[in-house]
Amino acid sequence: MTTKGSNGQGVDISEDVKLLESMGYSQELKRRMSSFSNFAISFSIICILAGGITSLQLGTSAVGGAAAGIVWPVGVIFAFIVALAMAQVASAYPTAGGLYHWSSILGGKGWGWATAWFNLLGLIFVTAAVNVGTYQLLVSTFLPLFGLDPSKLTLVHQIVGVSAITATHALFNHLGIRITTLLTDFAGYLIFAISIILTVSMLAFSPTHDFSRLVSFTNLSGDAGGGVWPTHGSMGMLLLLALLWPVYTITGYDASAHTSEETVAAAKNVPKGILRSVYLSGIFGWIMVCSFVLALPSVSQGAAQGGNIFFWLMDKVIPIWLKLPLEIGIVVANYVCGLACLTSTSRMMFAFARDGGLPGSQWLRKVSSRYGVPVIAIWSGAALTVACTLYTPAYSTLTAACVIFLYISYVMPTAAGIFAYGKTWKTMGPFDLGGRLYRVVGVISVLGVAVLIFAGIQPPNDAALPVTAVTVIMLVVAWLTGVRKAFGGVPQLAQVQLDESGEAAAAAS
């Protein structure tokens, strides 16, 4: 069986189709994504030109310049460890909505159902946050060119702007994976180009190159850091808070897994896409954020700007003739980041609905015969994205909780895999760390996410704790009061495939 790849050439997907069928699913989506395209969609969602820029204050307003020089690489290493565990399972089970499917196979249908909800909610809120950020960058960049003041815009303007941005994302997704792939492939090159130009420009036009800043820890909490973090006397707590900057930035690499059923040679290319997106984003991002710290006229003055630190830095360092082209490139990269987020969200909805896990599953699972994409899931995801932005206080709280939701969903299949490896889970994919190393990686991932949750619920994000707690309680109540009986879970064929010795088949009988 052949199909046209993203390069327009015919490729053999027969092995992909057989593997998918062995897990109980038929090939419904169009499998056209190359290895690079699978990497590019995760790389576009991570988008160091988004989190690396818009969350710069999370690091500098905690511990100063060392947030870039030391804390950033520590956060990237942690994200890479989580990605290693994810890549291991993705190679064995390359399906759309991978996290949900993996958790179901390795930990049972209840564990998978909970994973699906954590992942789906996190994806919806992240998509909303990215699109609001794109809107804010858009108006801040272009309105002053026409003599208009962005600060005079209201919440109504934001809703209209975000709705327009999200609708275009949905339209591009509706028209097929080929168009989306072309845009995310382009964004992959664009992010590389803009980050390099931005880094070189910061270093070239910087008034100083004091590299000691990159290893200097300074308590800039409270008013000294623009009020980003409350005043803390503990440098250890500030280190954890600063760690949120790189970890929040290196999020979204599960997109490679969500598009597994649209990727050629998925068992090999999906793990590559996950890992490449993390380490390349981490390395390029590290060099870029270090250039920001080096270019600051003063680290303490920059931190005092709070959330406006990057724009303040651009005004101070970058020449006016270069500033606008760079800002346009950053806006475009953020726009495509939102596009890739909606792609990931819709594939998660499709996969969960395919097994009857969502209200209206019979509609959400439908795939367009013309475009080969889940169009109802795409537009439903777009509508939910806009809905998240309608009430600003709730939106700000939920965006603080969304990364917690995502990282919980990232390690839930890993946690189940620690116990299942070599027992109920015996069939591995081409990417295999081996049982001992996988368990070490898995334990570090789970413990690291526990620390991340602790840091993520500290003031001023303490409202994320009740949101997360309420979500957990609602899921438990829903499961116990009827969902466990109504929800069938993943196909039995996937369960049987786990144990080639026949033990699973015997247990089922």
C-alpha cells in the first residue's frame, strides 16, 4: 500500500497499516507526514520564540542571569528524560492520541481514561494561551505602526482577535494534513532562522558581554523582579520557580505522538520526532536566552520590567530597522505554534472519541473522506479554545494549571510502564531503552513531575491547586458513578497483542 508523502513522492505504508490494524484500528487518517514533518509539528508547538520570550520573566525575576546559564539546561535535561520515556512507548504503540492509548494498554482503561482527560484539557488550555499570546504580539507589533495604542483595546477586541486566529487555524486543519504540514515545516525552518538572527543581533548590538551573569544567582523576587514572584528568602524555592521557565517552554512534544497515524514509518520516526524537538529546542533555546541575559543593560533593571522585559530589551538593544522584521518573524512563529496546537488537540479528541470516551463521540470520530482529517473534532477543538478566553480571571487560572495537566498526562503511561515492562508489556518497538534504563528514566520522570507540580502551585499560581484538585475529584466521581461501566476502552486486539505468549488471551477467556 502506497501514499503520497509530504514531498509528493509515493511511499510504502503497508507496515504502518499492519501495525495499526494489529492494535485494533483501521487506517482512516491520511498518512503523509515525513520524519522531518513529524519533528516539525512538535518543534513548532514548543516554539522557543514563544515560551523562551514571553516567559523570560519567570526565570530572571527569580534568580537573575543564572536562570539562563544554569537553570535552563537543567530544565531541558528534565524534559528530555520525560521525552525518553515517552519515545519508548510511542515506538511500541504509534497511534493517534498516543498518551491515552498507552496508558490504557499499560495501566488499564481507567488509567487511560484519566490520562486522556488530563491531556485533552491541557492541550485545549495551551492552545488558548498560545493564541492569546499571538494576538497580543500581533497588536503590540502592528498597531503602533498606524498610530494606535494597543493598551486601549478591550476584552471584546481580544475575543474577536483570538476567534479570528483560531478560525484560520481550524480552516487550515480542515483542508488536510498536507497544508498543515507545509506550514509547520516552514515554521520549523523559520524558528531556526529567527532564533539565530535574534541571538546574533543581541550579541552584536549588546553594550556588554559579561559572561559571569550566566552563573550569578541573585534574589530578584518581590518588587526587585517586577512583582512576578512574591518575596522569597529561600534561594532553593526561587530555583524551583525559575525552573518553570524552561519546563513550560519545552512542552508540546506529544504532538509527534498524536500524529502517529499520519506519519510514515511511525514506529521509527515518532520517537525521533519527540526527542529531536526537545533537544534541538533546548540547545537553540539555551543559546538564545543566554544572549538575552548578556544583552541586558542591567539584569536587575531588566527584571524590574516584569512581563515587559523582552520588549524593553528589544527597544534598548535592537536597531529600529531590524526590530520590525524580527517581531514579524516571532508573530508568524507563534501563529503556526497555535496551528500545530490545534492539530494535536483535534487528533487527541479523535482518538478518544474513536473509543467512545467523549460526549458526542459518534460525531467527533468522523473523518472527512475528501480531506482525510477529523473535521468535527477540529472545529470543536477550535470552539473550546475560544471559550477558554471568554472569562479572563478563569482563563489566567486555568493556563497556570494546564502545564500541570500536560505533564501529569506525560508521565501517567510512563508510571504504568515501569510496572508493566517485561510482564504484560513484552512487545517493544525499534526504539528500546531496555528494562533497567527505562525504569530509571521513568522513576526520575515521575518524581520530577511531582516537584514541578509543587513549584507550579506556588503563589501567584496557587489557584492552580484547587483547579487541579477539583479536576481530579470530578474524574474520580465520574468514573465511579458510571463511566467505568459505559466506557469500553481501547480495542481488545491491542490488549491481546501485549502478550505474545498467550497469557492475556487466556486471562480474557
